[in-house]
Amino acid sequence: MTNTMNSLDTKAVLNRLLVLHYRSLPVYLNQAMPWLHQNSAAAQEVLQSIAADHEATADRFGAMIVAEGGAPTFGEFPLRYTALHDLALDYLVLRMIEYEKLLIQRISECADLLRMAPAPQAAALESLGAAKAHLQSLEEVAPNLHVL
């Protein structure tokens, strides 16, 4: 039995990370723009920034999968997201905060699974740091929104 993670396992974890980012709530909301208030500009800017980061991170994981000889699996957006696109961004910032907290947990789990694959683990840990920064950005704009 070997101590290194085999290529199949590495690709599976990288694919999980790819889907977590490529089909994230911020990416969905950026594509199906929610209803905006006049004072939603800062929240909209944060949403667009997070979505762009998630897409770039997904691209990075996809390239790593291809380099490992695999095929990226992009998945689908969760069906529950379709109930959110017509809601106000003010409210959705709170949902994105919940999402980023869950994303942080899931990325951390994936990074732990990649402990025997240094380069993929480093990419996972980098995305973990970005997710923590995204959470902070969302928490900074949340108090300025009109959430009922």
C-alpha cells in the first residue's frame, strides 16, 4: 500500500473543487442578476468580484485535472438556486455569507484529502484563503444593506 494519493483520487478531489467554484451561488447570481436597490452598488461589486474569482479558480482546477490526464466535470447549478434569482441582492448577501462559510468547510476537507499531493493541495489552500477573504468582503457590505 502506498502513502501517496493516486491520480484518480486527486482528479476526483480536484473535480469536486472545480464544481464547488464553477457552480457556486455567487457565479449563479452574477449570471442571473438579482433585483438591485439604489444602494446595492457595493454589494454588486463584491458579487462580481467573487464570481470572477470563483470562475478563475475553477479554470485553474480544470487545468490541473487535464494535466493529470483527466477530464473536468463541470456539473450543474443546484436547482434550488432558481428560486433566488428574483430576490433582492441585499437579502442574497446573507445567503452568500452562508454559502462562503460552507465553501470554506468543503475546501478545507478537500485540502486535507490532497495532503499527499503537494501542488493540488497548495491550489486548494490558496482557494481556501480566497474564500475567507470573500467571506470578509461579504460581511463588510452586509451591514449597509436593507435586509428585512
